[in-house]
Amino acid sequence: MYIHKNIDCFPVSKKMSFRSESVVFAFVCLWSIGFIDANQVTPNNFISSYDKYEFICHKMGWEPKCRKHYPTGCSGEVIAFHATLTKTLRNVPQSTIIKFEKVLINQGRGYDPTTGKFTAPVDGVYSFSWTYCTEKGTTAYLSGFVDGKLMAKISNHSQVSAWQNTSGHLVIKLKKGSKFWVQNISGITSKLIHEDYTFVSGFKLSAC
């Protein structure tokens, strides 16, 4: 008995469910490597052959391109936002939440420009980035908060250069309904935050 050389992995009817397609794929691909001479094949050879057939079947497009059913925790939708200031902020006091009111994209509608807060639409791991531009003499600690807890400390103290950008980044696991925002934690009133070079963005990392 010898290895059957043909690889009979084929696109399944669109009427079949994703689960049915997976069952058919597993049966067909395992059948294609089932005709093996037991006297000639070692465990290592068998695993190597299986890996090759699995790789080839995947490359041939056996998996449906458009899923109607997603794995648990995978909504299949993009969640992302990007927003900037609409005006230069002057004399910003401590504990001020920065409201980025000019929204360029808000896929998933998680960001609220009236509050400056992003609310996670679903559970997942999220990435947030923000940057702010200040002038000479400014002290500004625009840091990242999640549900009222300081999660990422960012500082610019007694700036010496004429203009400077300071950035922050946070990757964190959030539950649905958790909120993220940028807040000034400086004990000194921040002199000036320039609108044209200040923004915040965030998105959900996909594991699908």
C-alpha cells in the first residue's frame, strides 16, 4: 500500500455551512494521506507529510473567503477611531480630560468627541496612541486613563525648545463598556497645547 499522491481538496458548495466545510476538508485531506505503506513510514515522516498536505490545501483556498459565523469574541467588524483638536488649548488645568472634537474616523462608534472618551464596543485587546504639541515653557502631562485609573504616564516638563511633540502609547485588554481617555495630570496649569499637531487614535487588535 502506497501514499496516494493526489490531493483532493476542493472548494465546497456555498450552500454548506462553515462547520460542514471544515468537516469535509478534514475528511478529504486526511483521506489523501491515508494510503501509506505502514512498513515504510515512520512517525516523523507521517507528520511531515501531513503538514505539507495541510499547507497545500490551505494555499488552494479550501477555507471560505467570507465567513457568516465568527469565532467567539470575534465580531468581524473593524473598530477604530482617529480625532484631533479643533482649537489650541490654553491654560489647561490639572485633571482636564482632553476632548479631541474633530473626528476623522469612528468605525464602530466607540469614540465620543463631546466627552473625549472611547467606550469599548466589545471585549478585546486595544491599542491607543496620542501626541500633543506644546510651546516653550509649557509643562503638560497628558496621560492615558482607563475607567478612572491612570494606565500610561506621559510627561513634558518645563519645555526648553520652541515647539515639541510628546507622544504616548497604550496596549490594554478591555471589557465591553470600559472607557479610555487622555487627561492632564500635571500639577501645573499647561500653558499651551497646539491644535494642528495634537491627536488621538485607537483600534481593536484582531485575533480572527
